[in-house]
Amino acid sequence: MKWYGALKSLFLLAVLVSAVIAAGCISGGGTSTGSGGMKEETLTIFHAGSLSVPLGQLEKDFSAYAEKNLGYKVSFDDEASGSVMAVRKVIDLHKNADIVATADYTLIPQMLVPNYTDFYVLFATNEIVIAFTNESKYANEINSTNWYEILAKPGVTFGFSNPNDDPCGYRSAMVMKLADLYYGKPIFETLVERNTNIYANGTHVYVPKDIQFKTGKVVMRPKETDLVGLVESGSLDYFFIYKSVAEQHHLRYIELPDKINLRDFNLAGYYARVEITLGSTGKTIKAKPIVYGVTVLKNAPHRELALEFLKYWLGQEGRAVFKENYQDFLSPPIAFGNVPPELKGEVKVESG
């Protein structure tokens, strides 16, 4: 009977629509409920590649904490990149994220405030070293006084990340220009200008938007951690990297003098003698001590939970994780802007 078939079809359609509506109600705008009745959420984080190791451990710890104390089963969607690229994913590509964490905190006030966030926190420090393995050429000769001579030797290759994408890249260029001042020798010209189209006028470094290579001596990748595997495999001799990353990957490294390694806050004025203009953004950045920054975006899909995670990150648990992974943590972290009440117990709020 035709009427029976039509009625059956309508009934099935109604069941399907009801199921879709129910699923929408359960999801709660991005929150789903698992089979055990616990709410499930995924936090999206755009972050500097040098944060990958400590963040991986911190996320695992927070997931256990949230399940026990907050009633959430939390997973993470991490996108590691150079910090400039992490910010540009938000402002240029209009991608959604809950948290942005950069290796250069100034990228947040310069590029994300006020349209995308109204606060940020300074939380960790680092320094630039030159890392290598036992297989690197002249591995048993290089030290903190002759490193630039070793890198300049025929057949030796070295790398740093792309300054247009990554703070470790533009900091590496700054280190080599600061080395000119410290050693009184044309180190930047020898290592950078002779091998790439990156150039300097006095103490001002210019990075073209389209970086080109004149020789095969210099290797460049989008983020600093992309170079780790090249050195570990023996296809690259040396690279400029954060000390914490060298430690995490058990690489050999030499430390550089404080006047060029961007570690010492007391030398901020000295570092500022060098500046760099990036072709990717047109912005000019002065050399300064290395400080990491983090923020929760205004339109974060899971803003409340993201703030809970950031509170955990900035608290004793997070500090312990970073220390375990060889990265110095500010005590206390320093916050600027319209700092959420949830975070004020973990930070020192500054004006300006």
C-alpha cells in the first residue's frame, strides 16, 4: 500500500531529524559527551616549535587533572611552527585556535593585540647555542672562542630557521651580527652575506621576503626544530638553536658569550644595538633577551577551558614540567593587559 510506504518514510525521516537535533544539543557548541557521560573537548594550540616537548608532557598531565577535577576529557590539537607563522595563522589565514604561544612574546602585543586578544603572559626564557653531534666536522675542535672560524671552514655546513617565519631564525642572525661587535671581526658578512641574500647595513640586518642562497653552506627550514633531524642524521654539521631544545634532544652544544647569546637581562641595552627588518611582515625588531609569551584568544572556541589549562601551565605543575625539560621559567610569570581573574593568582600583573 502506497500510503503505508509514505508513512514509513516520514517516520524514518522524523527519527533521523530527532537524532541530529539531539546530537546538536549534546555537543553544546563544541563540547561532546563520551560514553561514560564525561564532557569531551579538544583545545587547539598554535605554538613555537621549541615548546613541543614541554607542552606534550604538560598536556598529558593536564588531561589527567581535568578528568579528575574538572569533569572534562581533554585532548589537544597542536600546531607547531615558527612563532611568526603561528601568529599569521590567526591574522592572515583566520584559523581558529584557543591558545597562541610564541618564542618571542613581543609578537603578541605587536600583532594580536587588540583585535585578537587583550592580554598576554611572559613565562619562560632561553638562550641561543650552537648544537652538533660527534659526527659533525671539527666536533672536537669547536668551542666558544673559535666557533665562527669552524663554521667558515670549507666543507662545513650550518643552519638556522627562516627569520621570516621564526624568532629563532632572526635571533640567530642577530647573534652573528652581535658577534661582529663582540669579536671585532666581520663574522656576519663571512657566514651570512656571502652565502645568502640576507644583508646588513651597519648593525641593521635586512631579511628579504624571498630568501635566496648563494652557496650550499647554509641550510634553512621554517622552524628551528626542523633542523634537529638533519644534524642527528649527519647531513648538517651545526645549527643555531635554543639551549633547551639541544638539551631535550641530547645534542652536544657550545654556549656563546653572554654579550651575544640573548640570555642576560642586564645586557638588554647592549643587545638593542642590533635590529632586524623582516620581509615577511615589514616590521623591525630590536635584539633583546629571549622571553616566551602566551595568550588565550578572544574568540577561543573553548575559552573557559583554555584559561583553566593556562592557569595549570603557569602554576607549580607547569613550572615543574618546564624545569624538567631544561627551560627556565619566570618566577612569577608577568602579565599585561586585561588579565582574566582566573590567572591573577599565578602571575604578576604589570601595566603598560
